[in-house]
Amino acid sequence: MIKALIIDDEPLARSLVKEYLKSFQEIQIMQECGDGFEGVKAIAQHQPDLIFLDIQMPKINGFEMLELIENPPAVIFTTAFDEFAMKAFEAHAVDYLLKPFSKERFEKALQKWLALRTSQKINPAQDFLDKRTSQPEEHTRVVVKKGTNIVIIPVNQIHYLEAYDDYVKIHTKEGMHLKKKTMSYFESVLDASQFVRVHRSYMINLQELTRIEPLEKDNHIALMKSGVQIPLSQSGFSKLKTVLGI
């Protein structure tokens, strides 16, 4: 038996997938979810082989949901994205159904996945997540998992970011959160006029900066409102001065 989940905020879209799946007796729908919060819990509970996932949903989008899962299952996207935007998915062997999709298109996508599953040639969802394009809402917030809770952090509440192995530590007034991303990712999505990469391991929110202080020789530190001292590399110091206009 193949376990599947349907995660989509549109009841009609969920009903359509259920109807089309009647032709595939080997696939059992374990649960339907109306948003990404429900999806995260359902995936943890059922450990599905496959999920049918919408991208644009309330609360958190489909990509943000997948990033909260340690080992994401195989995904067939069901989306209203235009075809040009979806070309990136094709390059990484992630199939998608462009709404409104026909039964024939649905069956083609599913047969493709079944064939890949049999040959064990499915690319991990994490490979796709590392390469996909960020969505507009991700420039203004960061979604993290804290225990069993999902936390949405507005970027203006971030004090600074710190590299930590394969993760990034996100420091806020409330404490520290971990996100499985790279510093380069945050450098590409956060507003460069507000967040500056001042060191290989640190990026600061200029709104939280109080002053820059010299250390021995040509070294400097950034003093944050919280009292934390952030080391500045020479290139980071130069970049910081440019952004501050000094």
C-alpha cells in the first residue's frame, strides 16, 4: 500500500485529487489537510510515501512547509502557478499539476512518479528545496519549527543571523531559532539595505546596531542593542561602512 496525503486549502481541489485517485487502488489517502500547519502534523503522524501539495496557501506556503520536515516525502505539486514559473521544477524532476488539471494530466504525473519510485530514481525533495526560487512572502518572514510548534518570525524581529554547521541560528528578542538554510540563502532573500553580511558566520540587522568599535590592529566589532558583540571581517567592515554611508 502507498500512503498519500492531500494538502491544499481549496476543498474543490482536494475533492478532485480524491476523485482521480480512485483509479489507483494501491494508493490510500491517509488524511486531507487545509493548510501547511496541518500538513506538518499529518506527515509526522502518517509518514506518507507521497503528498499532493499546493504552493500558495494561507499561514505558510507549500515550500515553507516542506522545509520544516526532516525528510520530506515525494511531492507532486498542485498549483495555480503559471507554466513559466514552473519550469524550474521540471529541471529537478519534481512534477506538478497546473490548476485546473485534467484526469489525463493527473494520471501522467502519477504514473511518472510510480515509475521513478520503482526504479528508485526519485530525487530527494531536499535537493529541490535547496535550488528552488523563494516566494515573495519569504522576503518578509522566516518560518521555523520549535519543538512541535511552528513559529513565524517577521524579518524585522531578527537581531542577527549566525552560521551553525548545516543550519543558521536566528537570534531574536524571544531567543534563538534554528533553520536548515545557508547564510548565502538569507543573503539572497533578505533586504540588503537592512541586513548586512559582516562576517563569514554573521549577518546583522542594521536596526539593531548601536555602534562599531575598533579592536587591536585593523579589527572591529559591531555592538548590538542587546549587548551582543559581532566580529567584523575586513570585507564585512567595508561592506557595512558602504551601506551606512560612512
